[in-house]
Amino acid sequence: MKLRMEKRFFSVREAGIFCGVSSRLMYLKVKERSLRFYKINSKIVFDVEDLIEFVTRNEFVTGEELLKQIKRKRK
């Protein structure tokens, strides 16, 4: 019987790959404490849910989309 588990925690390198950024940026986020992380002895790990929230909270809105949002709020 094979046990299949989805990975919940990622190393710094894996988290960078998952988010599409460098390991250096991940270490910077740890230093700034702007991204939740956990330490197991000296190893830093990230929860996948925190990584998803980190990526999605910085949504990019184009100028055209922003104008549409402003017009909707004025109505």
C-alpha cells in the first residue's frame, strides 16, 4: 500500500519556486517578518496556505480596470 500525501510545508528554495520568486526574496520576507514561517531546529519552512495568501494579496490592477472600479463606486 502506497501512502500519498500532498506536501504542506516547503523549504525556502521550494517556496521560492512555488511563488515564482528567488530564494533570496524569500529570505528577505523572513527577515522583514512579512511572511509567516516556521523553524524546525535551524530549518525555515513555509505553510502552503501562507504562500498562496502571500501571492494573491498583491493583485495587480491595470489602469483600465481601476477606472472601471472607480466608475462603479460613483454609481
